Amino acid sequence: MKRVLGGLGLAVAGFVALLVVEAILARRGEVEGFTGPSSAPHTFGDDGPELAYVVIGDSTGAGQGAPYESGVAVGSARHLAAAGRRVTLVNLAVSGSTMGDVLADQSARAARLEPDVVLIAAGANDVTHLTRIGAVIRDLEQIVARLRATRPGVRIVLTGAPDVGTARRLAQPLRWVAGLRTRQLNRAIAEGADSQGLTFAPIAARTGPMFAEDPTLLAPDRFHPDARGYATWIPVVTEALDRTLRP
């Protein structure tokens, strides 16, 4: 029996390792061929109260797959400005980042800006890398602590991972595993957001069925959204931003 269980464990471990390799290979070309957004400040709106808005995360925030102006960062900044604010957007998101990468490479830069609002758009690469959920949550907690250390009143919105299980770039059974991992990770992120007083923008739950039904919402790389795909995410993010900024 022990030999059978041991063999089964090795088979499962090998299968999981294969899935991770397939996921990384499926994404490598797209990340290497993408030029991320400038981190220079970009202002939206002419008058009204000043609002410093920072985006950190992965391709969800960087806008890979569509013109940058069609992505979540610019779309949400325009929405905030339309409410009568002068919004200064700084986008530090880097495609391919895990939550650990956001902690190591982006969070300190974001904290130094002392923003009023931060969008943390990360999780997809933790799905494809099968990062332990506990590790993701610990990294997220450290990001939040770092942001609050320099700006105690900062408002923070989390997107979690989009529904990676709808990405046609991934073959089955990887797509099925990615969908399951997306749900598991987002459940933990949503619980963490609630316990830390953050706002969760459930882009996977709200838009995953749309991507599953309509693959034309994906860019030619069949992994990231195109402009129409990002247009389904933006309202979910702006609703969360409105909630977190509500007096």
C-alpha cells in the first residue's frame, strides 16, 4: 500500500510540475514581446480635488494585449477624473509579476509616492506558477503594511486573478486546473481584503463567464484580453474604487 501511495504521490507531483512548465512556456513569448507602460505620472482632469492614484501588479494593470489607453489603469483613472477630481496616475505594474514580485519590486516605490488610492492588480501569475496560497496572502499583507506605513489613510482595491481558466492559450487539462486555482486564490484574497479593510473587485467572478463564452475577448496571444476584454473589467474595478472612496 505504501508503495502504491508513494507512486501515486510521485505521479501527482510530476503532473503538477508538468502543468507549471506548460503554463510558463505558454506565457513566456508574450511577456518577452511586451513593452510595459511608462511609470511617469499621467494627469486626468483639469480641476477638482487632487487624487494620487497608483497601480501595481501584473499584466492586469499593465494592459498587455490591447492599446494601453484601453486598459484598466487608464480606464479607471478617467472614471475617477470624471467625478470631478484631478487624478495623477502612476502605473508601476509589470507583466509577469507574481504577488511576491509586487512586494519585492513595486511596493516600496508605490509607498514612497504616498498615494491616496492604490489598485493591486495581481494574482494571475501566482495561478500559473501554482504559488502556495498562504504565501500569496503573506506577500499581500506585507504590501498593504508597507503602503499604510507611509500613508495610513490609503484606500486599496484588489482585483485578484482574472479567470485564467478561460485563456485559450492554455491547453487542457491545464485550463481546468488554472480555473480551479483562480477560484481558490481569489477566495483567499477576498477574505484577506475583508479582514484588512480593503475593497475587492471580483473581475474573475463577474467576467469569467463572458470570456468562457466569447473567446474573441482575448488578444491574438489567446491569453490576455483585447480592448473589448478590458472593457468588461473596467466597470468592475471602477465600482470597487467608488466604494472605497465613498465618504
